[in-house]
Amino acid sequence: LSLHDALPIYDVQREEVCFFWEIPGTSSASVAEWNFLAKYLCNSKNAILKNKLVDKLMVADSVDAWFCQFKKAGLGMIIVTPKKGQSDACQKAIIS
């Protein structure tokens, strides 16, 4: 049995555009603030990125944001599921 045989192979049906960033020196107090920011950007009814990408520009099917805290730093993530052929438009809309 080789490493290649042990790895699962998936047929990817949907593309995702992901943005990750490190948040140095996070504390338990800042976790609530980052989670609020994730909700404000993507995870609520009036979320800014969700409204822009899904409702207004109609280039994405979904937008989600996450925050993970590790021992010495945190990790922020924005994950977008673009409509077919709209990956570049999603990236440009998030960056702008």
C-alpha cells in the first residue's frame, strides 16, 4: 500500500474561491470580535459580502466566513462558492 493508494480522490463538482489570513496574537477576548466580523461580512441576513456577491452582482451561490483560534495566532477565512464561470468576478468583487 502506497501513500497514493491511501489518499481519497474526489470528483470536484463545485469550485470555491478561498481567502485566508493569519491573525497574530489573538486572545480569547478578540475571538468574539472576529466572530462578529465574520457574521457581519457573510453569515447573517444583511451581511455585506453575501448581499454584494449573491444578491446584487449575482456571481456567487454562497459566501461564508470563519475564524479559528490556535495557541499563538488565529486564522480568518472567507469562502465563496461562485456561479459557474464567475470565479474571477468573485475574486475581483471581494478585493475591490
